[in-house]
Amino acid sequence: MSADTEVQPIVKMCGITIAFPGVLALDGVEFRLLPGEVHSLMGENGAGKSTLIKALTGVYSLDSGTITVAGRERRFEATADAQAAGISTVYQEVNLCANLSVGENVMLGHEKRKYGAIDWRATYAEAEKHLAGLGLEIDSRAQLARNSIAIQQLVAIARAMVLDAKVLILDEPTSSLDRGEVEQLFGVIRDLRDTGVAILFVSHFLEQVYEISDRITVLRNGKLVGEHVAKDFPKDALVAEMIGRELDDLAAISDRADRAIDRSGTPVLKATGIGKRGVLSPADLEVYKGEVVGFAGLLGSGRTELVRLLYGADRSETGEIQIDGKSVRIHTPRHAIDHGIALSSEDRRAEGVVADLTVAENMILGIQARRGWLHPISKTEKDAVVKEYMSALGVRPANPNVPIGNLSGGNQQKVLLARWLATAPELLMLDEPTRGIDVGAKADIQRKVAELSEKGLSVIFVSSELEEVLRIAQRVLVLRDRRAIGEIESHSVDLDGLVDYIANSEEVSVMR
Amino acid sequence: MSTTDTTARQSTDVATTISTFTGRYVSLLPTFAAITILIALLVGAELYFGNFLTPRNVSALLLDNAYLMVLAVGMTFVIVTAGIDLSVGSVMAFTGILGASLIASGIPVIIVIPVMLVAGAAIGLLIGVLVQYFNVQPFIASLAGLFLGRGLAYVVSLNSIRVEDPVLVWMRTRIPLGDFYIAPTGIIAIFTVIIGALVMHFTRFGRTVYAVGGSEQSTRLMGLNVARTKVMVYVISGLCGGLAGLLLTAYTGAGYPRNGIGTELDVIAVVVIGGTLLTGGRGYVLGSMIGVFVFGTIKTIISFMGAEQSWTHIIVGVLLLVFVVVQRAIVSRSQQKE
Amino acid sequence: MKIVKHRLFWPAAALVTLLIINTIANPNFARVTLQDGQLYGNPINILRESAPLMLVALGMTLVIATRGIDLSVGAIMAVSGAVALTILDASENPGGLGSVAVAVVVAVLVGLVLGVWNGFLVSVLGIQPIIATLVLMLAGRGVALLITGGFITTVNSAPYKFIATGYLVVLPVAFFIWVAAVVIVSVLERRTALGMLTEAVGINPEASRLAGVRSRGIIWTAYIASGVLAGIAGVIFASNTMAADANSAGYLIELYAILAVVLGGTSLMGGKFSIAGTVIGVMTVQALNSAILFLGVPPAQAPVFFAAVVIIVVLLQSPRVHSYGRSVGQLLGVGVKPTREDKKEVAA
């Protein structure tokens, strides 16, 4: 499939501008989508990808600019308008109704009717036809919730087919899928493309983008940077366009992290056979003083599950945890905190920030919880903590009395980091601390982790960005399919080696 | 999840059947439980008293609770969207006293009945608009409806007004069916249940009600008309309130502004006992009917025992608790499966 | 303009407006007279009669802050009133201070136990608050009826009657009781970290759990507080009527309490709460109530006015009305900057 520019675009967006309070989310962006192509929209978080998609699907209204679909200029007031124009979207978090059956989700609002009443037999037959078209043979009358996320994603695509979509938008569809499921999804995408559907694909995974895309459009800071034919556009050029600056800062961090750890003494944390049925096979782990241990593996590999078990956020069924050589019981987060373990969760919004409380209150929440409500933190003490971390981490805006919900993702993350550092933990577990935050904040956080570990703090660092893990950790625990499959010294391996290990290593081994 | 499904299908047929069954009908379980309790109550009472399941008692079960059944139908629509309507009892009182007063002032019943229904629907519309367009929580919006209905009932009349209109008298006339009997009020209640069930199951509107209860956000992104659906469920509930006002006035032969105090709680309780989840997305109109029968049976048993009627609410409260705990267990299990 | 932005500005403004309207409509409204060293008059009546609602609303504020709701407060009032009067009725000397003390303490303890029960259902079993408390709301009045045997128990006891109708110095005892409750609760919430932790749990329960907050205990505490305060309210209510009426004691008070809390600017979605706001809210409800009486409206019809107030208040709080307000403001050339809040909400 060549991206022939002679072909009339199915979607043409011109001069799209959308402003939010204080932010120009999109600034005169041009975008076009051809029939029968897979077009990836790339950019760092905050580049304007979601905003562009939401403009195209009628969720946001435009401040200026035009959208032309199939030669006609359109104004979308609601999602229904965009769907009527042939634009359907499958979101990352699968926007279907889990309480309804698979078939109903496919057909909702388009059920077959006879004498004014829904003809369920015909409706399910139609649903099954569309599901089968995607190679799905599942019980269409079973509840949607009983199927995996991957299946649900395909069900959402089947729904788009019922709507006779000419344009299909896939927003981060692969982030919770395993390798086999991604292959299945890509098969479906290619089939659809070959029937002439235009597909707009958004993903963080570069390999997947190159595997599936015909063309790539890059956004940065709400502006269009470039539109390229994928096969003529090398990866490093893409990354350069996305980031827009060289990452000298990050290279420096790597140098700092590359130091020897004394592993002769008692480990700060020693977990033996820690696991839970259906969640994680029993895993072993040791973390020494001042060491950064990275967890590498895909989403769903068990990396988040392991930190949650260690923290008592979920209760482990097997195994033993020793802190400083002493066996301890960790069944709730409280137990973990009492033993000097802290966890910054991967889901910042749902499990991290307390949005309506101020930055200062969020910072002291950890210490306050530890002390109990009867021993309030005095104003002097609070001011001291807040002042220390506001400047040490460079939180912006520098006003501790605004609600944390008003801060950008990166700054929220810094506040959460402060919350845990203030409790003076021995072991800090950071699950995806740099997800969805801008490059500057990312570097700040990595630098802070390197600095703290040099001073003796032990850290578990979980990230889906393998480069980041290799840069910051001395040792990497590799997980796959809810199992710890091995450990690697990070200086002994490069990125390709690590990817290969995650993908291919069969036996459980310890490479030292 | 998909892997366990596959294994189940590869094993015996029985396992497949069970898996298919739970996959499809798990949401029916609470309603089955309600039916079981109803049967147990009826059988137990018959064994204990020996003269419980008489045609007279069974017929009275329907007629005494006809208004409750109509209210429960409307409430089911609202609760399935994850909303709540506290106004139904006072809307019933308002439309009842309004109808009685209009009839007393000589207005023909053919005009009065539609006025009662429209008055109920209008309060429902007000609640729906507050909920949908002004982001007011259903609890608060329908609380305003509760105050409004009750106050308006007293504005119409501070005292009871007798109704002797032939049409309303006819509505409570008993029609013998063998040893059993029924009255038009009962027939209307049953029709309301049937229509409610058909709308919920066989119309796109009904399915959208379920979808909104499952996930309002998703439903909107799926391009369905969430706003209209949410306003409509409150209008339906208000309409049912108006109809219940008519039935109660016909049944008691009078309009009374103090009718239906606390009825909203009874209605919510019977809907929950009938298997509707208060978190929305699951529930059945027919289940709510069963819930009404459970409620009515408990009331009858207590008057049979000559005990204080206050026991009714204690027992309904306890039953409600048991159901909610069971539902909670079911929901948390199905969430684990996800 | 800063004062306008204060969260209590609008609730307070509403109360003041209401009082001014009342006074203009009938100058007698604001008249306070001193007789035998005791103050009388409408404003004093409002202060005295608001005691049960104030106590209940105080507890409701804490429960709402945890993202909950307590529908059972009226039923708890009925039970505690019934318990107090039944004990007095059964005692040999209903007029003795000892028996009154026993009656009051047991009644409040019953409120505490019921609060513990509600809190157990919500915080341990994880049942939705509205349903968990609905159970007691339904069953509680039944229990109260059983305690009183279905009759309206009337008792003669001067010291018990003193609780609601007596005077200390120049002001009613009931007023001092609720002021004490407000002070104690404020100190407990704001001088310790309980208030902030309660807000954290109400805003984001999961984040709070992971931050190590003992949210179970905090939620439980709120329901217990609500139960105790409702128990005291029941004692005062029964003292006012000197009759244990299981049906009318605390009837609809849960709804008035919720209204008062919302009028005071605390969101039903939980989180940030304001005790001062609730005090203003209760005063507004009471002022409205006495205004309605003063205007000669039959008390039975008062709910129409409350419906109107609820609707006006929720409309004023609605983002949609705010944006209309802004566009009208722009048209009039008032210097209010238009913001894109609606959009931001979608983005968030």
C-alpha cells in the first residue's frame, strides 16, 4: 500500500485550533487521512494527539479550523454526529457497556426491529456476522465483562463495522494486550484497511507503529511537525521530531547510575516466593541498600502486580518478606509503610493524587497517615516539609496552596514523590513514575532517583520504557506472563539485548 | 478469563452449559432469589396458618399493592440508569388529591385522569431536567420533587376529599374469577408491569436505559442519546406516580394529602429485593413485581399473626440488608472475573 | 472581589437576604425582648429550635465528607427519644436528676450503637451508604414503635423538659448544647488531622488507602459521630414534646439536614467540608421555616417553599448556570473573564 497523495483524502482537517484555560492544545494543525491507509499519529504526552482525536470525534468543539469528511465540511456537536459521518473510535479504556451482552454492545442503537419491537434473534445474528468478520467466535449473548480486554477491543471494532465506519480511530488499542492479541488485532486492522477503511492509529509502542503504519504524522506542543511515509522515515528521526531536543541530561543520569553496589550485607528487602494465584507466580527478589532495581516487562507481565503484593495493596497468598533480615507480615499498605516501604502507584489520578486537596496537603498526607489523626502535623513542620520538596523537586507552580488537581501530570508526580520521600522510606517503589509527563519533568524525576539512591535509598523502578529502566537501574528483574523470568545486570546488556531477553528467554535464569 | 472459558468449553457438556448460563444470565440470580423467598414465604405461611393461600388473600395481595407495583415499575427504570427517585410517594399523594379535588368540583373524569398523569409526568420532567441539564444529583433533584409534591398536595387540600365518581367506583369493583377476584385497578397495575417489561426489553430506548446504567460515558461515546434517556426515565417515574395516585384514590375512595409518606423507601426496597442493582445497569421490571409481592406477603403474614405492623418495616429492612449484601458479593465476584 | 470568592460568601449572603426579607415583611420578626433575665423572640426561637437539626446536620456533614450519606438519622432520633422517655416512664422518680441522667446517657449510647452499626455496614462490608442507612431508616422507626408499644408515651419530668425548654443565663439551654457540639466537632476535626484525612478519604478513597490512611476507621468514625449526634438530637426533640412519638420524631430531618449541608457549600460528592457552612445552612433552613410560619402559610404547605429553595440553590451551583451568568455578564460589559471550564471538565 503506497501513500499516494493523488488519492482524495477521506478526512481533511485544516487550521485546527483548540484552546483550554491557559493552554493552546492545538495550534493551527493540518491533518489528512486517506482511504485504505493506516496512519499513525505520534507525539509525546501533551503534544495534542488526544485533543485532535476528540476534535475529530465531536467531543470537543473547534475554536477555529475546518473538518472535511468525504468532501463535505462538517461541524460535529456530539459523538453521534461524527458517527453519522462515518467516523468511529475505539478507545484505550474500551468504551462499551460491561453489563450488556457482547451482541448488544455491537448492535446498541442499531438493533434489528420487527413490528416496532427489537427482534433479538435477528439482532444477534447480525452481531455474530460482524464478529465473525473479525475472526471472533465468542458467545454473543454472554456478558461483555466476561471477555478479556483484547476481545472487548475487537468487539468495539465490530461495533464500528455495524456503523459502517469509513474512518476508524484506534486510540492506544494495544496498551493492555499481549503479543498474540496484538497480532490478532493487527490482522483485523490490515483486513479493514484492504477494504478501504481509513485507520488512524495512536500508540506509544514504536515497533508497533512501524509494523502497522503506512504514514506517520508527528505533533509537538500542539503544532504539526511533519507528515511522513513510514517506510522512508527512520525511527531516530521520528524520536527526534517527537522530542525536539537532544537528551544530554538523560545521558548524564546514566553515568551516575552506573556504579557498583555492595551486595555482601543483608538486603533491605528480601522476598521469597511471593505470589498470588491468577495474579503472579511465586517470585524472588532482593534489593540492597542504595540499589535501584528496575522491573522490565510488558504491561500485564506482572511487574505492577509484584510491587502491589510487596506493598500489601493486594494481599499475597504465598511467600515471605524480610526487611533488613527480619521476617515481616505485610497485608495492608499500612504494614508496608510501617516497615519503611513506599509505593507510588502507576495510576496517578485514581490511586495517587487527592485532587481537591492542596499541594501541601498532598505532600504531608503520607506522614500524617502514618502518625494517625490524633497527632496533627504542626504548621511549622508542614511548611518546612513543603518548602524543602517544592524547591528540591522544582514543583511548578511554586504555590503549595493550590489544589493539586490544577497541576500538570509531571508536577503532580513530583508532589507524590515528595509525599513518599517525606516519610523517609528505606525502600521506594515507583511504578511508572514517568508515564504521561513531559520530558523535562521526566529528567527531573530520574535525576532525583539517581541522587537519592546514591545517598543510600533503595529503589524499585518500574517502567514500560526500557531505555529508562536500563539508564537508571543497576539490576533489572525481567517479568513475562505474570512470572519473574530472570535478572540482568544493566551494564551487561543494551536495549536490544533486553528486548530480546523479554521476548525470547525461555528458562528462568540469573545472568550475573 | 478467556483461557478459563476455553477450558470450560473443552471439558464436559455440563460445564459448558453452566458456563454459558452464568455468562448470559448471572444478572438474573438476585431475581431468582426473590422468587425463592416469595415461594418460601407463601408456603411457610400456608403451613403455619393453614388458611393463608385462600383466593381472598391472594386476590387482596394484588389489589392492596397495585399502587406500589405501578410505582415500582417507574422506579426500576430510574434505578437501572443508576439514578434514584425520592419523589414518588409525594407525587402519588399530590396527583391523588388533585384528582379528587377536580372531580369534587365537577370536572369530568375523562379530563381529570389525563391531568393527573400529566401532573405526575411534569414533576418527573422537572427532576429529569435538573439531573441531566444542571448536573444535580438524582438524590437532591428528586428530594426537591418530594418536597414539591408533598407541599402541592397540601396546597390542593389540607384534608381528605371523598370521591364518589362512578368511573372511580367502577375501578375498584371486584370482578370474580372463580373463587378469585380482581378489580380494574389490579388489571391496570399488571398492564403497567407488562408494558414496562416490554419497553425495557424490546425497545431501543429500554436498551439505552441499561446502557446508561452500565456506563454513561461509554453510552455517550457510542453515539446514543443519553440526555433524552435520562430525562425520560424520570418522566416515566413521574407518570407512574400519577397513575399510582389514580389507583390509590380509586382504591381508597378518597384523596388524602398525607398518603404515601415514606412510600418512596418501600418502593426502593421492593425494587432492590426484586433484583435491581442500585449501582445501575442490571434489573428487571418483573423482578420488581416479585419484590412487591414479597413486601405484600410479609405485611399480610404480620397482620395474620396479629403482630404490630411496625414489624413489616423491620423485616423489610432486614431483607433489604440481606439482598444488598448478597448483591455486593455477586458484583465483587464478577468484578474479579474481569 | 476576594470576599465574593470565599466559599461561605454565597451561603451567608443567602441567609442574610432571607433575614432581611423577613424583617421587612414583618418588623416583629427581629424583635427580641428580655423578660426575667431571659431573651425571647423569633431570633431566639430559631436558635433554640434549630438544636436537633443542627446536631443532625453536623453529623451529616462528616458523613457526606466521606462521600457517604446517613438516611437513618431521623429513625435514630425516634429510637433514642423513645428509649429516653420509656426509661423515664418506667423509673420510680421521673423527676429525679438521677433517672434523667440515666435516660439521657442510655439514649445517646443507643444512638452510638446504631451509628456503629451503620459504620460497620459501610466501612467493613462495603455497602453503599445510601442503602446501608436505608436499612436502619426503614427498620429504626419500627423498632421505636416496638419500644413505645405503639403508643405515644408522655412523661412528666421537669429536669428532662429543661433540656429543650430551659434557659441558662439569658439564652436557651438547647442553644448552648448545639454550640458546644459545633465547637467540639470543629476542634476534633480541625485541631487534629481528622478533618484533612476525612476529606482525603472522601475525595479519593483508593489513593488514601495507598497513602496509608486508615480509611475504614475514619469512615466508621463519621457514622458513629452521626449516630451519637442524632441520639442527642432525639433526646432534645423528646424533651421538647415530652412525648415519644415514633412516627413524627425526626420525620424528614435527614432531608432537611442534607439540604442544610448542601446550602452550606459542602458537596454531596464528598471531600471538602465546612462546619461553619453547615451552621449557616441550618440557620437558613430554620429562618425559612419560621418565615413561612410568619407569613401565615399553613405549615403543611411549607415543603413547596423548600422545593423552590432546593431548586434555586442547585441551579446556582450548576456549572451551566455559571456559564450563562458569565455570558450575561459579558453582554452587560461586566469584567468577568470567560473561561472554558466545561471543556476542561471533559479533558480531565
